[in-house]
Amino acid sequence: MAAGFLLLTDNNVREPVVKGLRKAGWDVVRTVDVPEINRGRGKDDAPFLEYAVRQDRVLVTNDRDLLRIASGWFKEGRMDFRLIFWIQAHHARMSDGDFIRAIIELASKPDAFAYPIEFIKPA
């Protein structure tokens, strides 16, 4: 049985975070490993979020374009997605273990994804 929720990580999520979550029992797929969402995509990031929705996965990123797309979906009333986001500045302030713990902690909250975008930040 997988821990937490199904995850889709984009290329902004460091490999040690992906490995740490997998070691903790999480089902993690990286966007770079899914040819169908990379083929012909160009600079459009919407296919990442669309794939996450189709696969019932939470997209994990710090890509502002993805946050903009998700915010637009939310404003349109689309609530079928889930996104974990952190600002780029937190990379310098959070270790890989901090990111892993923040995601695990989020999964334990009964109100996780009451709003479809969850923000993680340094403790």
C-alpha cells in the first residue's frame, strides 16, 4: 500500500526528494519519465497538470507557470486538480528532508486540499 497520495513531480523537484518519498512508500512519477506529456509540449506546462488530473495525482512543483495555470483553473471553477507548490527562495532554506517531511505532514492533515493548491514553506 502506497503512503500518502499519488504524486507527479516536475523537473524542479530534486532527485533526493523523489527517492526519499519513494523510500517512505510513496508512489511518485516524474514528468520527465512520461513521454506522452513531454512529446510536442514546447513551453506549455498545462499537459503536466492535465496528466496529474487524469491519473489522480498531486502535481509537485515550484514552477510559477504551473501555479499560474492552476490559479486560472481555480478562478474558472475547476476544482479537480491538486498542486503542491513552494516558492523558489525556499530551495535555499529547506533541505531535501524538510521537503519530504512537509509533504508527509500535509498528507496527515484532514483538511489537505480543501483548497486545491497547497503551499509548503520552511518550518
